[in-house]
Amino acid sequence: MQEQLPRFIFSSYLRGVNLSVTPENQPKKITKVQMKKILVTGATGQIGSELTMTLRNRYGADNVFAIDKKPALNELTQSGPYYCLDVRDLSALNRIVENNHVDTVFHLASLLSAVAEQKPQQAWDINMNGLMNVLEICRQHRCALFFPSSIAAFGTETPSMDTPQDTIQRPTTIYGITKVSGELLCDYYYHRFGVDARGLRYPGLISSKTKPGGGTTDYAVDIFYAAIKSQHYECFLRADTQLDMMYMPDALDAAITLMTADSAQLKHRNAFNVTAMSFTPQQLAAEIQKHIPEFTITYDVDPLRQAIADSWPRHMNDSAARTEWGWRAQFDLPAMVKDMLLNVRSFS
Ligand code: AKB
């Protein structure tokens, strides 16, 4: 029976990989993630581009392997190993993990909410089949895994204020459906095969280095570029749309702190609620106006992205992350705005 279940589930698209679950290839439960040889998927994306560089600085440039389906020629390719490959290509993924003795995977390759809604089949293919490949590789090679979930894993039936760690999850977007399914799959691989999978439910992420693409919370990044360039921003969400947000340095810190936390302290493991601030476009604009008084904001609401935002929580309760592995954000709204304006100015 142990042998039949995974064979049945994966047989349609896994080829050339040993699927049998024997004592030899079943990972043992570990209490400490190695982080000696690290793979980052989706490395050119908003999180990946910064996480790869942070991990290279911390664990050695040659020990962090970056992959993305886009060819790249920038600090990612110049500072360490970079491979152009799609996470849906299981044998290529397997080769890289095997040849480089990877022990930890940060799996960031994913379509975001708004673009996923335009291409639901592709979103399922990339987000789910990509994750299934990565989980299977982690099982085979005994790697630990970081998987980012999102506020999108909740839906309209979830309490939107002080959203509990464990609560109803009935998302209405395809992106949210792939995130809940991803959380469950990671739990499944932990319980069934002992894969040390850990993860966070990220809120909207704000960063100055790489722009997000196709997300609903992207306005909170775009607004800074517009404020510097033209002192005006036209927002695609309503003025009063309150959402959880986090500045990228905190997002990177959360991922690395969770992966290096003592496994014995983790009751939840996957899908920890984490937040740093919660604001509306109007409140963000008011904070920017403290630095750029002439800045103005108008609203031209995009019904698709507004409906997505309206289905997400306003403010999550992240006490499980605080208690189980010591999560604390460093940046609140005023500190984030000050730093973003400094950084975006220096790039412009
Ligand atoms: C998106 O807007 O799709 C993402 C997310 C909240 O997961 N930033």
C-alpha cells in the first residue's frame, strides 16, 4: 500500500525518477535544516532576486544555486551559479539537485494572483505541478523545503480582522486555491514522507529592487515609482482597501529564520501567518505625502483586482509565528515608506 499511493498519484507526469517509498529513500525527520547547498527557484522574481543575494552573502556565493525559466544577465548570474530552467522540467531539476548535493530548496516560482486569474490553467500547471516536482525531488534527495503561501489562501468566509492561524480557507481565486493546495501538499509530504517542509503566508510584499509582476498588492510598490517620477499615482484599488503588507527585508528574514528554527518547536510548520503592517491606499498615500507634500493619488478601480483584494483578510493574527519561532517585523509603515523612497530615488 505504501508503494501504490505515490505511484498512482504521480505516474501521469513523473518520468525517470524512482517513485518507490522504501526505508532507504524516505527522509528521516530532522531537527536542523543543513543550509549548506541551497537551491532557489523563481530566482529572478520579486522575492527570489533578493533572497538569492542574501543567502549568497550569508552561506557563500558558490553554495546558492539560482534557477528561473527566464535567461538573466545581472548580479544573479555574475555572483554565483545560475541555471535557466522551468520547475516543471523534473529531470533537469533532479540533475541540478543531484549534481550539486542540494540540501535545502526555497521554491518561489509561481504565478501571482491577478495574472493567474487571466490564465487559470497555466497558473495551476506552474503553481501545482511545479510544487509537486519540487516536493518529489525533496523526498528523493532528503532536502528541506521553504514554500511561500499567501493571504490569498483565505477567502470571503474567513474572519477578515485578526484572521486566526487555523481557520476556514475557501479562497475564490485560482491563485488562492493553488496556495491552499500547496500548504496541504507540504503538510502531506511532511507527515507521509518526513520532508522537512516549512512555509509562511506572506502578505503583500513591498520592495525596491525587483518589481512584482501580476499581483493584486503591486500598487503598494508602483506608487513609490510614480511618486518619485511624477508626484502622482492612479491606484487600481479603492481608497479604503485595507490589506496586510510587509517590507522585503522582513520577508527575507522571516523565511531564513523559519528555515533555521528548531524543528521541535514548530507545531504548525507550514503556512504561518506573518504580517508587519496593515494599511489602505489612502493611508499609504498620506504617509508618502509627509515626504513629498505635492504627491497626489486618484483612483481608477480595476474590478478584477478589487474583487481579489476584497476576498482577502484585512489583518492576520501572526501569534503562532511569534510564539513558535520568534517572528518579529522590523519595519512598520513610516519606516518602510522612508526607506522605500530613499531606495527608489537612488535607482531612478
Ligand atoms: C499578490 O498580490 O498576488 C501577491 C500575494 C498577496 O500573494 N502579492
